[in-house]
Amino acid sequence: MRASAWLVIAALGCGGAPPPAAEPTPAPDTRSAIDRRRDAACDQLGPKLTACAVEDARASLAAGTIDQAQLDRDTAPAIQRKNTEEFDRACKGTAYSSRQIRVLEVCFQQERACAPLLDCLGHLSDAPKP
């Protein structure tokens, strides 16, 4: 037999090519439903609130209350990323009630502009209605 035939036979006899590596199965999500809702709302709001902070910084520059150097520092991508991460950590570390989580969800869905969004989020601290 030729050498290439022996290689084919040997490969087939040894099981051939190894099976493709199985993708690791993700660990089951053990968070409660309310914690999953809170975390999803926090993930949505963090980048939006960071964008609002940048918008505020630009308005402050236009109003003359900060200079260009301060704007550049406050709106640097690393600072924006850090602000979003800090919000995310604080938001996900808060034990919100179901009503408060609904406020987070509804405010994000319904308020596109920053000022109305922030006003809406002010309802987080409202006392629940009987």
C-alpha cells in the first residue's frame, strides 16, 4: 500500500479528526426575576445617563461655566466609560422594589431627552400609592 493510504486507514482506525470542541455551557442564571429586570434596566440607563452628562458638560461650555480643558477632561472616553461602570455598579447594588424597577424601565422607554428622563427618574423615591 501506498503511504497516503496507510495514513487514511490509520486516521479512520484512530477515530479520525477529533470532534469539534464543545462550547462551554454558561452557568445558570441564579438571580431572581426582579434582579434580572433591575440589571437589564441598569444596563440600558448607564450609557444614556453618561450621554446626558456629556450633553450637560457641552451646555456648561456654551454657557461659559467651564472651559474647553474641563470639557475635554469630563468627556474623555475613559471618563465616560468609568462613569457608566460606576453607575452600573451602584444601580445593580441597590435593592429596588418592583415599582422602582418599573420606573427605571418606563423612564428609559418613554423619555428620550435628558431633562425629561431625569425628571422621570425622580419618581424612584416617590412613596407607593395605597
